[in-house]
Amino acid sequence: MKTLQNDTLKAMYLDLKCSFLKSKRRTQDYMKIKQALKLFHGQENYNCAQAIFKTFQNEFNTPEYVINDARRKGGGRAENGYCGALYAGQQLLIGKPQLKKLYSAFEQKGGSRRCREIKMAGKLSCKKCVVLAASVVEESLP
């Protein structure tokens, strides 16, 4: 079972790397994606927004209450009906040029920024939304 999960994770990562992340990836990039996926519906049962906030908590000095409050942002309940992973990434990237890249990536790969529309289009699973948001946010780090 664990091998299947690792193979699936590797396949998702390679798919994203090849399709829209043109810059060279570092090993630590993969670790952030892996961390976000482990948090998403993992032991702590974080939703998509919480998984992104928690993954980058140290890098963005995100207080624990923000992560807890994000429980209400998953499943399309974020402002404008946005995907929770996108919402969390947006909050972390405010004022950074990568914010446009985040929006563009979701529109290109998911067909929308809105959770319901992404799900209806069937282009991205929730896990892939977490991977996508984590990838773009990670690129913003020095």
C-alpha cells in the first residue's frame, strides 16, 4: 500500500513538473509537496487550505490560529467559492509576483479558481490542487 502511495505521489509530481513547472526543481521542493500531501486528510485531518498553511507555517510565520480558522475554508467554502488550497496559497503570496502564477496555474490545469467548477470539470483532484498550490508557493521562497 505504501509503495502504491509513493508511486502515485511520484507520478503526480512528475506530471506537474513536466506540464507547467518549467524551472529546475530542487529536492526540497518535492519534500514540501510530500509534506502538504501527508497533511491533507492525514493524521490531523487537515483540509486542503490547512495543509497548505501548515506546510509553509515556518516560512511565512503563520500563527496556529490561522491554520485552525482555515478549517472553514476547505471544500469550496473560501471566499468566492475558491478552492481551499488556492485560497491558502493566495493568502501566503499576497504582494508577491507568484500570485498571478498561482491563479494562472489553477485556471490552466483546473479550468477555474472555484472549487465546485474544478470538481465538475474533473481536471484536478483535491490532492492535485494541494500539489499545485504547494508547488507554486514553494517557488516563491528564497
